[in-house]
Amino acid sequence: MSTLPSPTEPLALLSTLEAPTRWFARASFTVHQWLQRLRARDELATLDDSMLKDIGVTRADVLWETDKHFWQP
């Protein structure tokens, strides 16, 4: 069974890179996180009430989460 990499592993590798490459890697990682948030929030918004109940989330929680901007964690 494979394990998922830690979210901090790519950042740990940054110290081994030169400054321009490090900047690009950090920017790419940030954009990737933003896109993941957008997708997760879009998917959360599509769940019906019974699915939300299964995971212990209310419709109000969904509205609070989906009203955030993509850069907000």
C-alpha cells in the first residue's frame, strides 16, 4: 500500500534549490493548494443533506466554507 507524501515534504526540498527555482516552486505549490481548495469546496457544495449528515457537516457549515475566497484556508 502506498502512502501519501506529507504536505510539507515539497517545502523541505526548497532549501536545496537556487533562489529563482525556489521562488517558482513555492509559487507553483501555492497555486496547486488554491486549486485543491476550489475543487474541494465545489465538491462539498454538491453534496446533498444526507451525505452531509453522514460526515457530520451542516448546510450552514457548507455555506460558510464555500463563501471563502480560494486563498483563504
